[in-house]
Amino acid sequence: MGAGDNRLMEMVDEKARLAGSNKMELLLFSLGGSEVFGINVFKVREVCETIPITKTPNVPRGVEGIISLRGAILPVIDLATTINMQVDAPRTKLLITEFSSHTQAFLVADVDRIVRIDWDKVKSPQSMPSNNTSFMTALTELADGKLVSILDVEQILASVIGEDKIPPEIQQVDADIKANVFFADDSTLARKKITEVLDRMGLPHQHATNGADAWEKLKGIAARAEAEKLPLDLMLGLILVDAEMPEMDGYVLTRHIKADPRFSKIPVVMHSSLSSVANKKLGQQVGVDAYVAKFHPSELASMIAAQLTHIKARKGANEA
């Protein structure tokens, strides 16, 4: 095993320890005002001082231009402008981020520190300024009482580069593999894109906005199946989980599902913007049946259809 493989396994082990304890690490930063913001450290490749930014014409609002970093050309997104914050402080730091198969630099005023927090202390935002609520996915409180707004970076990226349309090749699935799909995701954008794919495939669906709520709803579905004396895997064909969710992350949720024998015949697919090799290996480690990166509608549709083939075999066994 080479040095690169050793480093990869160290990353997997560290992420497994975090996931197993339902914890995450946030990089805290400022956009120039008093508010503290956070981003999952696994979405950040590096932090550096601002370097010369080349202005480019006809760019979306919030894009300051491009930089050349070690041979790669990256767009630079001014987060304050993108989320409609009026601040005068100079932006002196760049967060080089990688998620949803994109790499970009976020321009911020300052970077504070990395903190480790419990997912069950991360809540959906209840009251935030109306002009940037759509760009927040969660809120948490630090030990010193400071509130941290966790950014919905997928929504931010989509607002800058636009949303991909659902490709025409996604068609309704055959009637013999149609089944209810349950998905859990805290991102408004992700829920919208998943719903578009499932509707195009003609699949009924239910959802939850965090891992804890998902687990309660899934146990409720299982209880109803038992009460009605119906096979659970005919009522529920597939479970789709995000990795990062308030209250309970997707790794812990998957472990709960896989430890419950009632769900033994139902595949679990992880759908995450954390699409590195390390994240995929961690998903396998906690028992997911498949992993698909956000946001690739055709790949998601193909994965769902492939995982639903067990429905056809189950229906055939029942008819026999």
C-alpha cells in the first residue's frame, strides 16, 4: 500500500469515527459582519490569502472573476454578495471548496477556526433574515453561546451557475418495478431536484428534512406494514439518504436502518455532494447499497432503477 493509499485510509478512519459518533467538523468564517458562518470541513480543500482575481465579462451576480491556482482555473464567488449581505469589510481569504463535482473559491472576510459539533445540536433555522434564509441549511450554537449559520453551499452554487434541467432521457420506470421511494435531505434545492427525478420516473415518494425525522417516519412506515400484515419491501422500495443532515447524519441513519431486520430487503442509496473516494468508502463501511454524487439526474435515475429491480422479483414470488 503506497503513501496515497495510507492517507486515504486515514481519512476514511477519521470520517468513520466522526460519523459513528454523529459529529461533524465546521470551518468557521466571517463575511465582514457580526454573523458567524460555517461549512463542513470535508467540502474545503484549502484556505489561502486572496490572490489576484481576473475579472471576466458577462458573469453571474456574485462571481468576482477567476483565479489560477496550481494550474487550475477556478471561479471566485463572493459569498456576501451572493447571499445579499451588505458589508464593507475587505475580503481577504479564499476558501477553496470541492463538492457536487465542482471546484470553486469562496471569497470571505476572515477565517476563524475548526470546531467539532454534535449533529443533534444542529437544527433547522427557525428565524433568520428573510433576504438570505434560502441560503442557510442549519443553525447551531457554540459552547460560548455564539450562533453559527451553516450555509447551503449547493443552493449557493446553483444560484450562481444555474440549475441543471432534468434530461429528456429520464423516462418512467416499468410498472413491475414501481415502488414508493423515501428520501431524506436538509437542502431545499436537493429535495427539489430529487422530487423532479422521481416524478419524471413516475415513482411515488415521501421525504424528511433531517436524519432524526427520517428515522421516526421510517419506523412509522414499518409499523403500518406490520399492522396491515403487508411486506414492508412492497410498501417501500428504496431509501435515499444525504450524508450531512441536522440532528442525525446519513451515516448514523443508515446504521439504524441496517440494524433493523424489518428493513433488511430495502436498499439504501447515499446521495451526497461529498463525492470523494473517502466518502464513498465510508458509505460502504456503514452499509449503504450504492452511492451517487449530487447533482447528476441521469445517474441518480439509473441508480434508483437498478436498485428497484428487487421489487420485480418480490412481486413474482408473491404471484407464484
